[in-house]
Amino acid sequence: MADLEKLTRQVMKFRDERDWKQFHNPKDVAISLTLEAAELLEHFQWKTPKEIAAHVRTSKEEISDELADVLYWVLVLGKDLGIDLADALKKKLVKNAAKYPVAKSKGRITKYNKL
């Protein structure tokens, strides 16, 4: 997870060089995260699976930019709230494995409480 820590340091350096931390309270950072996720979603809205596949081929850089923006805000929020994102993800995977055991959930989209 050293790469995640390195990315976080780069994001914080970028922000600190611009003196933007003063604007980054958890509410506004969460809003920015949501807005960037919505911009990512726009790439797929109203498209059929075939159209999505074609769009991904022709717009990969733009989609990558939106994913990077989402990751940027995730890293900022995690750092500002003192959350070890790598550890949080590991713990969440353990929780999800318990909620979605392979024997009951493999190949199904059923929510855990309906398995």
C-alpha cells in the first residue's frame, strides 16, 4: 500500500502548494467527490452496452481523468479525516465477504439481506 501513501502525499503537496486546505472541510470535499463521480457517470448515461463499449474506446482519457478526480477527493477526505484507506478497504472486504459468502452469492446480484 506504499503506492497509496505516495499518491496521498502527492495530492496533499498539490493542495498545500495552492493553499487550498482552508477550503476543504469534510462536507465540501464529500460534495466535490460526489460531483466528480457524477461527471464520471455522465460518460455512461443513456448509452446501451454497445454504445458504452464504443465510448470507452474513444474517450478513455476523459474517463481516466474523471476517475482520477474521484480518487483525488477520496485521498483528500481520507487524509483529512485520519482514515487509513488501505486498512479501511481491507476491513470492508472482510465485512463484505461475511455478508456475501461465495456459496450464496456467486453469480447473483441479490443484496446480502435477501440471500
